[in-house]
Amino acid sequence: MRDALYRLSGNEESSLQIRIREMLITLVTDGYLSAGDAIPSTRAMARRVGVSRNTVTLAYQALVADGFLLPRSRSGFYVDMEVARAVPAPEEKTSREPPIEWADRLVLRPGDQTNISKPKHWSTVDYPFIYGQVDAGLFPIAEWRDCVRQAMGKQWMDAWTEDRFMVDDPELIRQIRRRLLPRRGILARDEEVLVTLGAQNALYLVANLLVGSKTKVAIEDPGYPDVRNIFRLLSRNVRCVPVDDEGVTIDGALRGSNVIFVTPSHQFPTTVTMSSDRRLALLAAAREDDAIIIEDDYEFETNYVGAPLPALKSYDGEGRVIYVGSFSKSLMPGLRLGFVVAPKPLIDEIRALRRLQMRHPPGNNQRAAALFLANGHYDTLTSRIHRVYRERWEIMGKALEEYLPGWCQWPSFGGTSYWLNGPRDLNAERLAEAALAQSVLIEPGSVFYDNAAEHRNSLRLGFSSVQTDRVADGVKKLVDVMATMRSQHSK
């Protein structure tokens, strides 16, 4: 696997033995060879670098004498454990040539945008009140493994061995159409559904087809930072529309838009559910302005109280609403499977753009997910999630009422998080730092607003990754951190 690494430097003033020694020492110091790694035999090395075997043997013997290599009888040569451990971390190499100024070459700068972030080792925190991560303990791993095994079997080999260019797994499309969409009140034909690498990929593809530099785009505020960033890469006219207790407001900045992005089922991040009257008003406004609506139904499987309202698209008789769904909140975020439902002419163009980007999502994952749905495992999983998450939802709601009264209102139908607005003098970023030091992870809410500086007092608490018996204790510990911060500030 490392064959390409074994090449002599261009310093022809040194002898071949020295150049071989320098090559191996550099591979160790740069971290390409680690303690205990085997290196090629003298015969193999001679063949790779184009020198005599005797030359390689002499170089190896010198490295053994220096303690860099360790010979093992009838086994070969290995990087010495002690020497390799003592090697300092590799330094960044310098070049005589001036570096490329990438800032002058880039036509887009997505790295400058503000995004949601989380600590790398968030799962080791005692109380990870972080949104968007599933509870792995609820997932039926044996059933999923069986579906993966079936998908990888001879019967289904065509699902993952062929390059289908633009075609999705027909069985997954069938399951989405028959099992998922009817629950949201949506009827669609096969040619009106496209599989994507999660909802994020779906939103990016749709945005690139519908949004140009002058397109008037309306998004929710607070809202999903990633979609705000996607649109702002494409358009100079992105409008942030306030959200109230019924969802996005209709008058003002929303009117006159060409494209409108909404999360009506559970508004992201406030969790409010858009009322039926507001949905009808939104559709009427879009019809009057001839706007297209993108509906992100990201938590369609996490309604706990009563019958959930049908998707906004189910109200749409014109094909004006583009529906985006995902398996991330129910199956697993790492699977990266989502889907788009839209009229065939638009789906055809999304499919063509997707082909240029990545052809199609991995066929083995599509078929495994299709089997998981077809065999009833998905329904069993969502029932289990409902039972467990509803209990955590209720416990957190009661804990917030007890410890932080007035900071939030209970989400109308559920979800996997609570949105909190504290006193105006609260700085959620500082609170997050202090809480993390006490192994409590929270998400400051300012990143969700267009004007972050005016909303430092907002935060989000997700509960899907916190065990049920730890939810209330975690909220109490967060309140204790707040009390400590207040006492320190008053001194």
C-alpha cells in the first residue's frame, strides 16, 4: 500500500546508501511509518528504488546500528519502537517557491460563513443536550445488519455493483411512496421522487437549479444556518422573515419573493408548528407572487401529541411546493439518505444535476434501507423512538417548567429539542463554555439568527442523545452553572 512512498530524493550529490537512509528516516519523522511497521525486504526495496540489493542491505545495516530499524530473524526489518516514539511531531514543510494565494483563486468562500458546530468528542459529555444525534441504543442493529447482508447478497448484486448513472433503487422509491409519503398526506408517482445524500444534499441541488444572483429568496429567522448559507452563495437578495407562534409570518419581507424556504412541521429551531390557517395563507401568498416553496419536513416522524398536521405539500394542488425529507432523525445521520418530491420536469433536472455531482447515492445503502422499510423494521423503530423520546420530551418540559419557568413553551407536537429564550442579559455562548466545563453540552441560539448579536440569550436543548433518567439532572446541573456564573458576576 505504501509503494509510492519509497522513492529516493533528488539529491544526487549524496551516495545511494545515504539517500536510502534519509528516505526511511523522513518517512518515520513525517509520520508515514510508525513504531513497529514493517518495511520492504532488501530485495523488494532494491527493485522499487532501482539500486542493487547490496546497497540496500548496507543502508539497512546502518539504520539498525543507529537504532532506527530492528531486524527480526526470518521476518524482516521493522521500525524500532523506542526510536519511533521519540520522534517529534512532523513539522510543516517549507518550500523555496512562494505558496499559492488561494484567496485570490476562489470564486466562492463558504469557509467564511457561520455554521452550527459541536465539540469533536461531544459523545463523551455526561449531558449532551445536542440536536440531531440519534440514540444508538434504540437502533435495531441486528435487523439492519440482516438487511445489509441481504442487500450484499447475490440476489441483489445489481443494486450496488452496477453504475446506474442517474437511476435510484426502484424498491426504495416504492417504499418511500407507499409507506412514508401517505403518512404526510402526499401522493406521488415514481418519477416525482428522487433519492439524495440526505436533506442537505437535496436542498443544495434544488437551490442551484432555482436560485440565481438576483433571485429573491425568503427564509425563516431564526432558521437553518446551512440553508441560509447555501442561498447566500447563490443570491444577493436573501430575506430573513420573522417567525411567530404559528410559523413564518406572511406579510413584510416574505411578499414578492421568488423562492420561499419553510419548516412548517417543526420550525427549525423554535419547534413551533405552522397552523392550518397560516399554511393556507402562505400558499395563497406564494400563488399571488408566483413563488416556489421549499418545504423541509425534517422531523416528520417525531410527533407525539395527537394526529400531526399533513405536510404543506398535501395542501398544494399546483405543484408549487417542493418537499424534502430525510431518514437522518429516524434511521441514522451517518446513513446520509434523503429524498425530494416535486413535479417530474423539476425532478428530471435535479437528477441531471445530481449525475454531474455524484451520479447517485450508494446503491447498497439504498437497497438496505428499502429492505429495512419493506420488512417492517422502520415502523418498529419509529414506534420505539416515539415511546422513548416522548418520555424524555415530557421530562425535559417539566424540568424546564420547574427550573427555568417562562423560558420556553412546550412544542405543539413534539420533536427532539426545546428552544429557550432567557433574560436579555444572558450570554448563551458564555453559558455554553461554562456548562461544557461541567460536562453539560448546550447549543447557543445566536447562530440561527441573521443578526446574531441581538439574540445572545437564546439556546437550544436537544434530548435525543441523553438517557431518560439523566434528562432532569442535566437541566438541574445547567441551572447550577447559571447560578455560579451569576454569583461570580456579582462579586
